[in-house]
Amino acid sequence: MARSGGAEASGYAEMQTHEVAYAQMETRLRNMISELLQPTVQRTSVIVSDVDGLKNVVAQHTRGLQEVQLGQFKAAEQVSTITTFREEMGRWDTQRRKHEASIDEKVEAVQQRMEAFRYNLEQKESALHHLHRSVDRLALELNHTQEEQESQRNHFETRMDDQSRRVNQFKSEVDVCTAGLQLRHTALSDELWGEMTGLAKVVGELKKTNVAFQGLEDAVSELQQGKAEAAQLDKLRAEVQRMVHEANAAVASMKQTVGSVVNEVREHFRTASQTIAAHNATFVGEVRSEYQAELANAARLRDEVKDFVAHTEDGIAGLDARVAEAAARADALAAEARGEVEELNRRRKRDKTSSDNEFKALKRRLEGVFGDSGMVLRGIEHIYGVLQQVLQSDLIGCSVDLQDSIDRRRIALWGGVSSDDGSLHRSRQLEPQRPRPECQGKSGTAPARMGGGGGPLRGGPGGGAPPPAPRAPPVRGEPNVRVEPRCLSCSGQAPLVLSAFKMACLQYAPSPVEHDGHQHERDDLLRRRQRLLQGAHSALLEGPLAARAEGAAVGGAAPLAEAAVQEVAAEDRLSGEGTLLAEYAAAEARLQLPSSRASSAVRLPNLAAAPPVMPMPRAVTAR
């Protein structure tokens, strides 16, 4: 063992000496290469400095050429400027002539427009006065709307403050409850985590104890099984000697390999140094030849630049002379143009003065028109009142036409007699037909209605109910066409009349008409429509001055409205629906009284609050 340790120490020392030798050899090679390359580097730096100097010279020559080109460009710009001056002077002359012609045309157009304005002013006087009155009424409406909006805003702000206080209180209570629940949850989590950590530590300690006991048992079993003997020790010594011998052989082969590698590296360095020297020599020769060629090109370029500078100086001198001549001519043209512009300014001022005078006269005319617009506004107010009555009449007519259309759809011009089993038979004794369920439920028998025999008569979807009393409207869903009882006596044969009645023997009872959310009779609405149309016709014949005089009386409108209300209420009492129509008339009078007691101005219609216009029903002919 001691002998093998000494061999390893000696091998390690030899390896260190070899590494030191290799490092020294590498240092010497680097020094040699740097000494070989130093002259080349110096020559290259000198060449680079010469090249930089040539570049500076070329840059100076380039700047000189650019200055020359700039002078040429400036000369060309002067020439183009002079040409532009000439063209602009010609264009100014043409523009001046066109401007004179356009001014003449504009003067004629202004005169025509003044005539058109005078004609239009007479047409727009009424519109201007109407606009003034409309603006006043709109201002009053706007003030009222703003007051209502302010009150609603205060109410809404109060309610919003109450709601916000309630929401904040509820939110604070919820936050308190949430914080309490979070604290309880955190306490429970900490308690559970502490119990789990204690159990985990106990389980880990038990596992470590089990592993330690298992390792001790394995070590004891190995000691019991692995007792060493003398034969085994001899065998181990032989293996160690064999391994030492193999290591010595490997070290010797490594020494031989390293020596060959060092020789190869030395040869490679020698070849590389020779190659670099040859390359540097060829590079220096190429650089020298290129530098000489560049010097020759620079000398040739210098001669060309001198010739160009001389030629450019001659051209600039000629251009200066031409520019001076052009400047003199431009001054003369500018003086002429200045005189023409001054003349145009004088003409423009004269035209402006005349147009100002005409505009002042037109303004005075407009002021007179504004002062005479009251008559037009009164006429428009009168037309508005007439149109309001006509519109109410049209709405009533639409409601009546709609009721007529509904009755036409519900009328069935067919009659028959019913047998004992409830079926319907025609006069020709054909196949029996069952009446509709609604007809069976609402129909009455002919004997109950006429006091004689026979089956029930069905003249429409509602069945054959008894005839209504005078002035009593039919109930919705009952028939609108019934057989006139007097027709039964004219023929003397009731079955014949019931089997096939004539159109002349039918009595039409219109259903109630729905208008403004209430039920009315058709005759009452027609009379009311006639009354409205007569009032509108009389107001249209009287003219705006009479309506103005009636509206000026403060207490005159209220009695008239109250009289109209009493008249409508009396008619409604006669018709059987006095309560509904009286309430409607009273509400309408209350709406009309404030406007009549106010100033003479007419209240503008509120299109947003107006009831929707009902479509006119299509006329249908029943056959």
C-alpha cells in the first residue's frame, strides 16, 4: 500500500511539471506571434490614417461641389421666380377683368334679390308676427314646465336621500355581520389547523423511528452475514496490485500521447505564422496599389472641379445681370398692378356704400312689417279655434264610424226557426243546423217576445233578444238587427215572417259608441258633432275680429261654457246617460275656462299629449 501511494505521488508531480512546461511554451509562442505581427499592425495603422486623410479631402471636395450645385439651384430658382412674376402679373390682369365682369353681374343679381326680398317680405309678415306670439306662449309653457320639473326634482332628491340612508344602514349591518362571521371562521380554522399540525408531527416522528429501527435491523443482518476471512483478504490484495499496474501503464501511454500532441501543435503554430506573414505582405501590396490609384483619381477630380468652378462663376455673373433686369421690370409691373388694385378698392368702397344704403332701407321696411303682424296673428288664432272644433268633430265621426264597422261585422242577415231539439231549420226544410253556443245562451223564444207560437229568431251572432226600450242602448254582445213586431201583424202569418223575413221588416239598434273612454249613444254623438260643425261654421263666417272681441271679455267665456255644459247635461239626462256625459262636459269646461279667463292669446296645442287620431274604418257593403 505504501509503495502504491508513492507511485501515485510521483506521477502527480510529473504531471504538474509537464503542465508548467506547456504553459511556458504557450507564453513563448504568444510573444513570438505578437513580435511577428507588430510591424504589420503598425503599417496597417499608418495606412488607415492615410485613408482617413483621403476621406477628409474627398469630403471637402464634395462640400465644394454641393456649394456649387446650391449656387446653380439658386440661380435656377431666381429665373423661375422671375417667370412666376411674369405669369402672376398676367393672371392678375385676367383676374381683374374677370372681377370687374363678376362685380357687374353681382350688382345685377343683388338688384334682383332686392326685388325678390321686397316680394317675400310681404308674404312673411304674418309668419314673423305668429312666431313672436308663439315664442311668448312657449316661454310661458316652458316656465310652467321648469317649475314642475324643479318640484319633481326636489321630491326625487328627497326620496333618493332616504333610499341612500337606508342602503348605507343596511350595508353597514351586512358588513358587521360579515366581519363577525369572518372572525368566527378564522377562529375555527386556527383551531382545526393546530390540531392537524400536532397530529402530523406525531405521525412524522413515528415514521422516522420506524425507519431508524429498520436501518438498525438491516445493519445487524449485514454484519452477521459479511464476516471477512484470510482468503478473501489475499484475493483483495491481488486485485489492488493489478489495478496499480494498470494505472502505471495508462500513465505511460498518456505521456507518449501528450508528447506527440505537443509536437503537432508546434508544427501547426509554425505553419500558421508563415501563412500570416505571407498574407500581410500581399495585403500591404494591394493597399499600396489602391492608394496610388486613389491619388491619381483625386488629382483628376481636382482638375475637373477647378474647371467647373470657373464655368459656374461665369454663369452666375450672367444670371446676376439677368436677375437685375428682371427685377427692374417686375418693379414696373408691380407699380402698375398697385395702381389697378387701388382703383378696384375705390370701386369696391363705392359699391359697399350703395349696398349699405339699400340694406338700411330694407331694414326700415322690415321694422314696419314687424309692427303690423298683430292682425295676422289674430287671424291665425281664429283659424286655430275653428280647426280645433273641426278636429273634435272628426274624432267623434271616427268613433261613430268605428262603432258602425263593428256593428256591420256583427250583423248576419239570416233568420230561421228552431225546432224542439234546439236545431235551426230553413224555410225549405233542408238539413238542420245547430246554433252557436253564444246564440243558444243569449237567445229568447218567439212566444215570449210576441206572445204567440213559433221558434226563436236569430238575426246575428248575439241571438234573438227582445227589442230594446226606446232610448235604451243595446247591451254589448246582443243582436243589432231584429224583426219589427209590427211586421208580424201586416202579413197575418207569423211562421212565414219568421221563415223568410224582408229587409224592410228589420229594425236596427246601434250598439254604444266608445269615445274618450266613455260609452255614448250614436245619436248623441251625431248631434254633438253637428253642434260643433255649426259653431265652427259660424265662427268662420264671423271672422277673427268678432272672435277677438268675444275673447276680450273676461267674464263672457265662462257663462258660455257653463251654458254649453248645462245644455249637454240636459240632453244626456233625456238620453239616459246624463251622469257620464255631464262629467265629461264639466271636465271639458274646466279645461277651457282657464284659457278663456287668461289673456287674449290662444293656447297652442300640445301635440305630445294629443289623443292619437283613430283610423277611418273602411266602408263595407252587406249583401
